[in-house]
Amino acid sequence: MTTSIPATLFVDPVPAERLERAAAALTAHGFAVEILDDAAAARRSIKDLIPEGASVFTGASETLRQSGIDADINTSGRYEAVRPRVLAMDRVTRADDIRRLTASPDFVVGSVAALTDLPPPLACLAGRRSAGFRVW
């Protein structure tokens, strides 16, 4: 049996109380959490948190693209952007180089595909977890 979920459940922003509850649960499990008002605030936060010249890999994310974060990282020249380098490499002859580059950047920036505040808190990340993983 398939249960139909009305599309309107995903149209409105989550209530602030529920967002705060999820953030508190993530914090309790070792995540650093920032709740930001909009894409401009997220872009400022990225600029403040990731030092110029750091190697940064961006996960494939429509959210990052639409917010401008992807361009800020991959085309601004401020960072050592990993994704453009990887995309320019031949996947057959340079597979080991690609694997090394994507496995060892200073920061990985991605977006959350889903988040639940049910115990235990779970963030389904579009990308991989690493010590420098930032989620927007």
C-alpha cells in the first residue's frame, strides 16, 4: 500500500520551534549548527568560516548552485576549488588523482537532503562527511 503525502507539506518552511529542536539534537551529537535567515547569510558565513586559499570541494547541489555558494567557491578564485579540477580530468586515466583530490580537501560543502528531529537526529547529507564538512 502506498501512502500519498500532500505536496503542501514541503512548500512551507519548517516552524522555528521544530528547527530549533533539530538543531539542539544535532548539537548534542557533536555537530556545530547555525540557523541562517537566507542565502545571503549563508554566503557570508561560508566566506567567514573558510579561509582564503583553502581547498574546498562542493557536493553536487542545486541549493548551492541557486544560492550562489557554488560559484563563490568554484569560480571566485578565493579558494583552491576541487570540483572544477576534477571535472577537467579524464576519469579513466586520472581516476587515482580524482580519488585523492575528492578525499582530502580542507573543506567539503554540501546541502541537506533531509533532516529529522526524531531520535536519533539524522541528517541525510548530499555528499560525504569529513571533519570540514559544512552543510547548507
